[in-house]
Amino acid sequence: MSAVDLATLANQLTADYPGVPGWDANAATFGMTIVANNLHGDYQLANGYGHNRAKEVLKRHRNSFITIEDFNFLYRHGINTVRIPVGWWIAYDPDPPAPFIGGTLEALDNAFSWAQAYSIMCIIDLHAAPGSQNGMEHSASRDGWTDWPTSDHVSQTLHVIDFLASRYAKNPAFLGIELLNEPSAATVPLDILISYYKQGYQIVRKHSSTAYVIMCQRIGNADPLELYQANIGSHNIVVDLHYYNLFDLFFVNMSAMDNIQFIYRSREAQLQALNSVNGPLVFIGEWVNEWNVTNGSQKDYQDFGRAQLEVYNAASFGWSYWTLKNDRQHWDFEWNIRNHYLQLGNSPKTQIFNTIVLLGLVCTWLYLHHML
């Protein structure tokens, strides 16, 4: 550091060298390693574009991506609930801390208004917590940073839950709050998570005696039963499971039939076991009609979707498809329905809440690379 001084200021990295920069053994040359695989989250976009440009980009996206016509589409296809992901900075709108951009609270208010117009209920999902609970871009991480399990960040997160519960508890379209999306088993200790869930439950109950309080299981090597044994609260408690036949080497070489049989043999068995436990309701909070099969036919996709609908309909709270719109076709609920790859039939009528994630309505993490 004698020849080059590295310093950060306002999220900028600078290298100051007292001489003429060059390439050959010159101390002014340094390398930077990017920790995360993807940097297309709210934090990275807003920080990279700068406030003014990011504000323009996000405003255009929020005004066009999800509209009242989308709620009409959901209503006509029997969907009765939307799960809306939000970031912690929504509690500080319209002037959230840098580099985040205001406008998400107005978008959430619009969603509640449109939902009420079509008798659709809303689940608010805290998808990004201060410091990031899993280090991924959809938790608004900065380059893979995971620092949520600290007392300051937990306290700040509880403030966000209090803000959301107090604002929407009396809204006719309000169904419940998911306290935290996909905390990582590798970085979030169970005792800290359970303590947070218990406090979050009490905060929601302060504002509503009937709202559902949803707890997401930890991603990674974690057993969902750990939340059933935690005694979080007395009533209207839900455990959220995310079922993807993706993101794991276990699924890489599976055929179409292997994937379908896995739904019946493994997913269904776990659902039945959890449904029978005297405790929280079961919510398949994320699933998608996609897999690692590279040559699947339309019929293969129809059979896979049919198997998932049949099994997930048995969840005592319901299911939520990821997501309403997406640049990847089979992740796009609307595309799947219009092109007959996913055939709902009468399935949405058989369980309590059939939900669609409105990705991009309030937070835009996974869609930005397409939108830009």
C-alpha cells in the first residue's frame, strides 16, 4: 500500500498512484475479484447507473411491467392471490437510503388497489432484508454480501414488518406477510431466525388478529420440520417451502419421467407428512414449470405441470407460481397458460390460495437483465 492507496468513498473504489501509470510491474495496476455470480439486483443496478439514471429506468419498468390488466388476466384464470416481493427500503420511501430508488411503496399501493378491484388477495413478501439474508441478487446483496444475522439488521427488519403491517392490516385485500424470503442455512443460524420469526409474529398480531404470518424455510441443508417444532405463534401460521427441480446436481441427468416421478414420490410424501403435523399450514411458496430436461416436448411440460398441480393442490395453505411474467418462457405463468404448456383445468378451485408471484411489481431483481 506504499505506492498505491486504495480507498472507498460513496460506494466508489479509487487507486491513487504518485507517478505515471503503466503495465509492467507497476503498482498502479491491481485486480478486482467479483464474488457473486450475478450482479443484476436492485443494489447493483441503482449503484451502477447512479441515482438519476436508475430512477428513470425503474420508474419506466414499474409503470409498464405489471398493470391492472394483469389482475384481470389472473382473475379470469381462477387465481385468487398474489405474492408480492418487496425490499426493506420500501419502509423509507420515497427517499430510501442510497443507492436504492424510491417508488416501490406507490407500486405496492397500486397492487392492493388493483387486487381489490378483482377480489384478489395480497401476500406481502419481504424478499430482501437489510444486509441480505442469502447473498443472492434477489435479496439486494452487494457482490454476494451476507450480513443479515446481526442485531442491528434484525432490528431494522422488524421495523419494516411493523411498517408494512400497520399500513395494510385494515386493507380488504391484505391476506398476510411473509417475514423473510429464503434465509440461507449456511449463514443464518436457526436460533436467530426463530427469534426473529417469533418477534415478527407478535408485530403482525399487534396490527391484525387474523392475518397469516408466513415463515420461509431456510434454503440449503435444512429440514422444514425445524420450523414446525419452534412454536412461533398460536394461529394462522404458515411454513413456506420452495419446490424447484433445478439448482441441484441431483436433477441434472433426470429424464422427463424421472422428474414427474420425483414429484409424486418425494414432494407428495413430504407434503402429506407436513400436512398431518399439528402445527403451521403448508405453502408451496415457489414452484415453476421448468426443469433441466433440454429436449422436453410440449406434452412433457404439460405432464410435468399437471403432476405439480395435482400434488401442490394438496398443500393446506396453497401454492404460488414463480412468476407472472419472466423473460424465460417456462418461468412465465402467462406465457405457459396462453401457449398451453401449463393447463390449470379445475385445479385452482381445489385448494385455499392459488397464488402468482408478481415479480417486478415492487422489486425487480431477476427481471432487470431482460428489461434493460
